[in-house]
Amino acid sequence: MQNITLLIHCKDQKGIIAAVTNFIVKVEGNITYIDQHVDVEQDVFFMRLESQLTNPEISLAAIKEDFKQTIAQDFNMAWDFYNKDLKPKMALFVSKYKHCLYDILGRYSAGELNVEIPLIISNHIDLKPIADQFNIPFYHVPFTKDNKEEGEQQQIALLKQYEVNFIVLARYMQIITPKLIALYQNKIINIHHSFLPAFPGAKPYHSAFKRGVKIIGATSHYVTEELDEGPIIEQDIAPVSHINSVDDFIMKGRDLERIVLARAIKLHSERKVMTYSNKTVIFS
Amino acid sequence: MQNITLLIHCKDQKGIIAAVTNFIVKVEGNITYIDQHVDVEQDVFFMRLESQLTNPEISLAAIKEDFKQTIAQDFNMAWDFYNKDLKPKMALFVSKYKHCLYDILGRYSAGELNVEIPLIISNHIDLKPIADQFNIPFYHVPFTKDNKEEGEQQQIALLKQYEVNFIVLARYMQIITPKLIALYQNKIINIHHSFLPAFPGAKPYHSAFKRGVKIIGATSHYVTEELDEGPIIEQDIAPVSHINSVDDFIMKGRDLERIVLARAIKLHSERKVMTYSNKTVIFS
Amino acid sequence: MQNITLLIHCKDQKGIIAAVTNFIVKVEGNITYIDQHVDVEQDVFFMRLESQLTNPEISLAAIKEDFKQTIAQDFNMAWDFYNKDLKPKMALFVSKYKHCLYDILGRYSAGELNVEIPLIISNHIDLKPIADQFNIPFYHVPFTKDNKEEGEQQQIALLKQYEVNFIVLARYMQIITPKLIALYQNKIINIHHSFLPAFPGAKPYHSAFKRGVKIIGATSHYVTEELDEGPIIEQDIAPVSHINSVDDFIMKGRDLERIVLARAIKLHSERKVMTYSNKTVIFS
Amino acid sequence: MQNITLLIHCKDQKGIIAAVTNFIVKVEGNITYIDQHVDVEQDVFFMRLESQLTNPEISLAAIKEDFKQTIAQDFNMAWDFYNKDLKPKMALFVSKYKHCLYDILGRYSAGELNVEIPLIISNHIDLKPIADQFNIPFYHVPFTKDNKEEGEQQQIALLKQYEVNFIVLARYMQIITPKLIALYQNKIINIHHSFLPAFPGAKPYHSAFKRGVKIIGATSHYVTEELDEGPIIEQDIAPVSHINSVDDFIMKGRDLERIVLARAIKLHSERKVMTYSNKTVIFS
């Protein structure tokens, strides 16, 4: 039995849920999960549905074609069916920080992530030994003002070569170019080490320390052209106090970064995230 | 336009969601919210649906009758329709602790609770001035081993007189009798001042202090005949440390008790809680 | 036996702790609590000490004089002794929101706050019934652009008349004038309904909703001339998701506001807060 | 300049703080941190002090001897000086679970832990490849009812050989023998996958699921002869709901286990934990 995931969004209309669930019944699918959300303000309907296909003679391709010509057309939907049993391919971009890389590769090796990691790309050579340790191809793609275009081309070529589905910036300290963002819209996940929108940009722990906050945070979000302004996927926080130095903030923050990024990877790879209006709907 | 809430549970079967949503479309309801849950282990299906009825000529009574004879029968459902615009009537049981009572009455007076509070019942006279302050009828129903039956009769008579829908024990320090529990099954909410199942029974803060825990908690649950063993509605926690005395535990715990009880009242009064197998499904 | 609290800050120097603890031993005080903090970056030393005076023949006044002429001079300290058994007087400023007012008065009446509340001041008449309900004098001091000076004079006169030690803005929707801020430096506590420095100013819940954050917050801080920029005393957060409307944010936020403000009141009234460089040291 | 840490506990008495701080001044130490705690109920005094020794001619050995013959004797103290610059040696005990092992070794390799890890001991061979990956000696010490004594002897011999200071059970699924516990009293850290004292023993996530709790937890504690009853070092929690299966509990729990164990290792290795009456004092 094949397991599929269906994501839908469209203008809110009467009868969508009934139409979709009837369709699944028609193609002999067993609905194992359904969740929906209506953004009342913007009048948008979202749905996530998981199903077991019980009749092997009805292929996913045929179902897609049927859906496209009937329901999808009737309601003018944006939609996609995913084969739950296929793991998406995730590229890791890193610079010099080790903690998120170790955390992701540890989880990966422990079998916790529903992804394949075909390659790691870095603008520095420093973390190659860790990639070697975990037996994952490592590509050193230097990235400076002068070689920007060349670097971007190399990145894109590698991503194509390895058929990468989405990208995770595990404390990658370079701006992503607009061209790459356009190619992977809502498919590049960044971890920012503050509770956005507080402290965007560089050195957020230093700014948080200076402001005397009592709680620090971390935020994972999709990368858009506006720095640290993309749709937020996940946030978490930790208490701090006057006894903590900036270094303490940084050390406590590492745990936040690890966890908030790992959760975002999990949500995205399990197709539980939908985006619109620079926000996310998380079906978890 | 009337707003209704529909709660359903039954054995999990194919086609339930489609059948129910079709029914709502048929009676000209606009589905504004739908959520469902399947307990895969026990094979039970749960659904919560909110709808605006758009045709004033189709009454809620007629809808109920129709539903009963069609869908409910086909799927052998336990179900209920609620008029969202009617506030449930909530009785407060208290003893001597003031903090939960003040908190609930403050929220009630600030318009935060979707309930009516027709009366307060207490086994002590101490908190009558607070009831007076908020203009709510207060009944002193002493409750001792000797007058148990009489006390119970008085309680039940008052609850009937005021047409009470559910009961909240705001740190009521008496065992509820089996007869009352049977009359208000899954309709009596208690707040226990520990993170159940840790520290059931009396003096949980003292036990937590003795054990040297680093986190304390509070738990709101429905009352069943097994003390502190009923279905859990809501829990929350607060950090403690070696610098905290038992009195600090008690003081910090008060904030937990207030909030955890208030959330349970909100969830229950908005019909977001379903119970089965001594557990709750919370549609929030 | 009298209980006293001593707060000190000064340039960090060798021998301060030994000197102070020797002094307390000399005046026959029993040290029941001592905590200190050094801001290494700024080279400032902070200390909080509680003591029981065991010799009734040595008065607090005499101790103060002795301390002033010895230790305080030697180390060039800013310092103050407080009589722990005297409750500080707290004025409440409110506008139209009820929830923080009910919460504070409920806690006050339940005996949880170590303060006296001699009066409530408001720029609107709306909440007078709540003040009446709790038997606390209520003063309606309208405050508009036109009567600014008059309003301020009336406020200050009332604060003097009632010998107010500190002020709590329980969702008071008016700017505090520089003159009042100067009179009560680090003695006016505000509750801001966001996780500062995110979303300062008006309508933070609306901004948070628009940004699509996954966590909302509240912040209590001392009022300075820069709006929402004063030293932070306490912060807390609550998770939100796409299913929450702006109204849900507001409702969840109320619980944060209540708790974060109540904690700040408790910390301030127990002299556990010291301020410097627009930050706080919290000895808790 | 040498950095030292001093831990003290003794019966609470007048003048301890002054005596100790005077002593440090005498040996030309610069106090960089001091914290103390009095358990009022049990009349025990605890202190943690960090100091920089500024005179290279006064050795730590001499200081110890001086302290022993003066202050320590006067107040009948239990005490120890530690050289902050020496990393304690930590042995890892594992069985088959990978997640805590990967997490600890990742942190270790990223330079986050103030320890040396000279060896890993396991009752199974399964995790040897991970030890190899991180270049740490791995010893397979089978442990069954039949070879208990032999296994214990082998463990103890290895611990001696590598001069191990403390032991971390990173989901080690074997009971530790009384002899080993006696040798490493309050020096064996276990991670239990529940919010103790709730759900001690085997399969806590299954029990938590069955009880319908809304929050799960993890607890790190020192190992004593009573299973899961030792002094608690650190606890943390995560929310769960009806939509989570037992497998979800287990997966969410892994993040708790990783973090709660890592925090305990950090606290212990930095000598911030003192134990008494089966509880801990955490100076953090």
C-alpha cells in the first residue's frame, strides 16, 4: 500500500472538504489524517491530507491526472501530491560553526531525519573533516564579492547534479543570491540566532546582552530576498539573567539553534509546512 | 445566522468525513472549522466541526433530527450539536483558598469566560465576602462524614435549581461523592497542584520539595471515582531550584493553578474537549 | 528581631564582600541571605544581603550611620538599608483594560503581594466600579494634550499625599511625563504586551500576527523617557500558531501580561531589583 | 594566574562567609564569583567560590593546607578546592541507543564540554562504529546475570586505568552494581526519560501515553542504589497532545534526553553541583 500526502491551498469556497474527501474515497484511498485551515482575513483555504492507497491498480500518476482535471480545476487550487515513502534530498550549507552540523549529522546517522543528505557545501574548508567523519561529499565553494557569480554557478550546478529538493543553512555565514532564492523558493531554511523580529542581522546575542533581555531565542525561517524577513517556521526561547555573559548567551543559544533548526527540517521534510503572505501554516 | 458546534465520536470507518461534510452542505451550513482525530490504536474516530447555518428556515432542531436518522445511524455515532451562542452554566465549588476564586471571578467580570456563574457552593463560610463582592449567590453547604448524604442532596438540589451544566472545583478540599460524579460525568473539573501522575493526594508541594525536583506543575482533570486519576485536560509547569522553600513552591504553584484551571474552563466551555479511555482529545 | 535588606553597588574592588560581612557580624546581624554579582565588562559590583538584627539595642538608624561613615565611604558605594517589615506603597495607574487590574487586586486581596495599595489613578472613569468593589480610593485624572500640565500636577499631588513609593502602570494608555519619570526614577513599572525589543509601540499583537511569529511575549520594564526602552525586569512567552487569530493573540497575551506584571511587582516590592546601564540585576 | 573553585558545606554558623572571604583575601585571591545557600530547615550551609590566585608564590597545595588547618577546622567543614584549568575525565556507558551518544560526542568535538572522554564502555558491540568515527577507545564489556561480577571487575579496572573522575550513562540499559555506585558516589549521572518521580522504571513513554499526560519530561540524576530515586540534577519538559502517538512521544523525548543530559554534564564538570539529603544544590 502506497502512502501519499496531499497539500492544497486556494480561495476559500463552500464544499471543498466534501469534494476532496469524496475524491479520495473514489480512488479507494483510506484517509489517515486530514487537517485544514482557513485564513478568514485573507479568505484562503489550506488543507493537508494523508492517505493509504488501497487499490494497487490505481496509480499515483493516474490519481494526479484525475485530480488535476476535476477538483483542482473546479476550485482553482494550488496543490501537490507527494509519495510519503520517498525521502527528499537536502543539501547542507555551512561555514565554520560546528554545532549545528554535528547535530544534524548525528540525527541523520541515528535515523531521525526523513531525508537524504547527498552533499555539504561550504565557503570554507574548515568543516571538511566532519563531513569526512560522516562520509558525506564535501564541496568547498569559496564565495567572495569578486567571485560571486562563479560561486553561485558552482552552487547551482552541484544542487542540480545531486537533484537537491531543499537547502538547509546550518549557520552558513553568506548571503544567498537572489538567483538561488528564486530557484528554491520556500525551500531554503535558515536558522537565525535571535527571537525574530528582535535583533535581525549580525551579532544578535551581543545586542540581546546589551538590551538586557531576560529571554533569548532562535528562529528558523525560509530565506527570502529581505534578510531575516522570510516566513517563520519555528521559534524557541531560553531564559537568561544578569549572571550570564555574552558567551553564556552564545552557549545557551547553541542549544536553541540546534533544536529549532532540527524541528524545521523535520516539519519541512514531512511536508507539514505551507507558506503564503510571508507566513507559514504548520500542520503538525 | 446561527453558529453551531458538532462533536462526534465513533468507530473509525471509511467515508465519515465526506458524509458529515456533505450533510452540512445539504443543510446549508458554512463550515468554518473542522478538525478530526483518529486513535489508530483503539480505532476510534473523533470530529469537531463549527458551522454557520445560513438558511434561517432550517432549524437546529430539524437538523438534529435529520442527522440522527441518517449519518448518526449509518456510522453508529455518539454525537451532539451545541448552539455556540448559548453560554453554559458553571457552578464553582470552593473551600478556603482565595486565589483561584479571585482569578476566575476576575476573568469572568472582565468578560473573558464564555460561561454564566449562577452560584458558588462551599463547605466553609470563609469566602462568602468574595462572592458578595462579585454579586454571586453563595451557598454554605457543610460537608462532614456525618452529614455526607444530606450535604450531597443539598448540592444536587442547588445544581438542579440553577440548571448547572458543569462544575469547577476551585481548590475545593472535599471528596466529591460517587452520586454527584455519576450525575456530572466528565463535567466536573478539578485543579490538582502537581504534575500528575507525580505527587497525587495531599500536600504535593511538600512532597515535591522533599524529592528535590527542579520543576513543579499543576494539572486540571475531570473528576472520576479514582482520586486524581481522571482524564487530564491541561498541565503546565514552572522551574524551581534549591533556593526555593516549600512556601516558594506554594506561591509559584498558585500561578500555575490559576492558569491551568482557567485554560481548562475555557476549553470545556467552548466544547473543545472530548473524553474516552480516561484520556482527552483537545481540539484547540 | 528586625529583618533588614541591604542593597549595594559600586566599582568592583578587592575585599568588599569580606568588609560588608564583617560589618554585619559587628552589628550583631545574622546573615540569612547574601548574593552578589560582578559585571566584569563594566567593572561594577552589586550585592544584596538580608539579615536579622539580633541585638535590639543597636538600632537600624545607628547601623546606617555607622555604615555610611565606614564601609560606604571606603568603597564609595551607592547603598540602602530597608526595613523588610515595612510594606512599600504602590499606586496603580489604569485606563480601560480590566484584566491586569482584576489580577493585581485579586492577588492583593488574597494576601500575595507585599505592598499597600493606597489609591488608583485613571484617565478614564470606566474602572471606578472595580476600585469600589475592592474598597480602594479611585481618582479620575483626565489627561489630554490640553490639560497635560494640570493632569501631571494632580498626579504628583496625589502621589505625595499618599506617600507612594512606586507606581504600576496596569495597561495605562497614556505617556508618562518626564517630570513624573524624574520623580520616580526606576520606580514606575510598565507592562508592554510584546517580547521587547520586538514590536515596541502601539498594537504589538497585530504586528506579531502580521509577521507570523510562532511565539508571543510580554515584558515588564521600568519607564524611562524613551518609550518601551527602559530596563527590563521580567519577560515571558506563549506559543501561538497559524490557527490563532489576532483576537486569540490578544487573549493569550492577557495571561502573559497578568503574570509578567505580577512577577515584576513582587520582585520590585521585595527589593530584589537593581538597575544600571539601562539593565537590571535581579536577585531572586 | 591560576583559577580555582572552592566548594564548602557544613552546619550553618555565624561568620562563615566573612571567614572564608577573609581567607581568600589573605592568600591574595581575587574573588570572581561567590554564591551561597542555607537550607534553613536542615540548618546546612553551602558555598561555591571562584577565585584567581594573583601571587604565583602561594601554591594551591599551600592554600589547601592552610585552609584545612584553620577555617575548615573551625567550622568543621566538608570542602574541596579544584583547579579550574584541569578538565575532569568522563567515561561514557552506552548500550544501543545512538542519539545521546551522538549528541555528547558532537558537543565534545565542537569544544562545548569542559571534559576529557578517555573511553566508552558498552554491554553491546553495536555502537563501536560511532566511537571509531570520533576516535575514542571503545570497550565491549558484556553484562549478564551470569557474568555480573566479572563485568563489574572489568568496568572498575578500566575506570581506574583511565583515571576516570565521573561516569555518564547515555541511555545505558543495565543496572549499575552497588560496588560501582559506592566507588563513584554522586559521580554517576543517569538520564531517565520521564519527569521523575512520575513514571520511574521501564517504558515511561508508554506509561505517559496511556495516562494521557499533556506534557512529557526527562530527568538527569545521580545514580543511587534505589532505581531512579537519586538526587535530581536537571529536568525539562515538552508539550504533547492527543495527536501524538507513542512513537511521537519517544521522538520528542529524545530531544529532552539529549539536552537534559548535556546540561547535567556541563553542571557537574564545572563543579556547580553539591548534593545532600538526596537533593542537589545547583550553583549556576
